[in-house]
Amino acid sequence: MLDQLRSTRALTINRSADFDHFRSIESLGDHRSIPLHWRGFAACFAAVELRSCSIFLQRTFPRILQARYRSTGAIVCYGIDDAVSAVLDGNEVRPPSILLARGEVACEFVEPQANLLAFVKFDAIEDRGWPGQTGRVRAIATQQAALDALRSVTRDIFLLASNSADLLAEPQVVDQIEESLLQATDHALQMAQPSDSPRQADLGNYLSLVRRLDEFLQQNASRTIHHSAELAREFGVSVRTLNNAVVIVRGLSLHRYIRLTRLWNVRQQLVQGGTEATLKAIALANGFWHIGELRTLYRDLFGETPQQTVAAARRD
């Protein structure tokens, strides 16, 4: 659907040629993405700003996403089609469902594939009886027909902003659009229950453990971890527990996740001003002492060598 839209004074479209130039939707909060692979990258988003809410349509890419959403009311997220594949805080999210985040909330996603998602950021949701708690994000199970109706309203809004932007300059039209969107969201959330998993306590512990691991890796980027047991001892858990936490929350084994994180750090540093002369220092600072191995791993993940990344960054 994004390919059918064109920029107007009512519709902003942002397209990213590659993940080095990927721009998150800043008004939703803070985001940190780690791509799982580089092939077929085509991320973009479109935005429509109304009087009391903002609507976004985003095509994502395969990634690990650490997000901290912020709203004075709530943020609602749903797939535009049923082909959505994502894991939220260790729980698989399956359609028909809606994500509901209220207030400020941190969450961890794994998207194994590109998804087409809609986000609606409501400035206020007083007295609407929506489920969930402030500071929490929930996957809300809903009926297929209700989700389809919400998707239809969303598509109509974006097509209107693309083809008849002048109408969105009329306050009465904007009020009607917002009311239609709120009613469709109310209906989708009506009598829906948060899909709590019986593993919720374990998932909370796993989530906390993975966040501690991320902090440790950031503070010890140049430290080479030779044994997973050494790393597990840092957190007072078994190797199995640490690996299980990473697999459930991040969708990768402990070893692959650490390697992916450090490869992504190398790329970011190269893009932000690295040179061939500083390549070795950057590699060592991220725990890669064997430049040949780094070159192979880097090319397999990003489709180019570190030297090619440096050359492209210099041209940009």
C-alpha cells in the first residue's frame, strides 16, 4: 500500500535506501534496531498528523528492535495484513491482535521478516475503558472482523491524505476522521482480554536478564568472552538459563546474538567516520582480533566488506 501513496501537505513519506540511512518514527519514542540481514531492504513510513492523534504506516525489515514508546494517552499498533510475524518480550504475536502501549513503556521485539504495520498515537484516551495498564504494553486478542474494520479505516485515511489532501484542512472533516478511527479502535478492543502467557513470570526474568546482558556488552565491547560459563557467572545464572533467555527474547542463540551485536557496532562506527586506517582499532574495540574472520562475518551479514562500507560512507 505504501507504494500507492504520494507525499502531500497532509501526508509525509520517508523512504530509506538502506539501513545505514534508516530513520525511525521519532515521535513514537526511542528505538534501536539491529538488522538480521541486509537483503531486499525497503523500509519506509508514511505519517498523517490529525488534531488529537498521529497515524503512521510503516514497512519494517528483519531486525531486533529495542523500543521505548512514549505517549500521554496510548499507542496502538496492528498489522495491515495477516502476514505479520513478530515476537514481543518473548511472546509470539499472532493476528488477529493489537498491541496497546500506555504511557512510557520499554519493550523488546524480534521481527524475523519485513512487516507492514500501522501505528496510531492518541494524545488522550480518558474514559474509553481500554484494557491494559499505564507503563505496560499488551498484545490484545480481537476478532478478525473488528481488526479488518480498523485496517479499512486506516487505509481510507492514508488514501484520502494522498489523493484529497485539501479535505484534511477542514476541521469538520478531521473531527469525523478521528471519531471513525476511535470507534473502530473501541470496537476492536471491546471485550478483548490481554493475552497473558502462563510463562509470564519466567519471561519477566528473562527480559531483565537480557537487558543486563546488553548493558554488560556495551560496557565491555572490547572484552573477548571465551566461555559462555564466564559470562553466565557475571549474572549469577546457569549457561542454560542465559542462553534460554536470549533465545526467547531475541530469537538467536547467545553466541550469535553477541556476534551480531558487535558486528553492528563495527558497522555503525565505520559509517560514522571510520577509515581504513582505523579499521583495525575499531575491530579490536569490539572484540574482533582476527581481521580476516571479521571480513568474512561482516560480508555474510551486510553483503559488503568493511572497506566497502568505509568507501560508501566517505562518498555520502
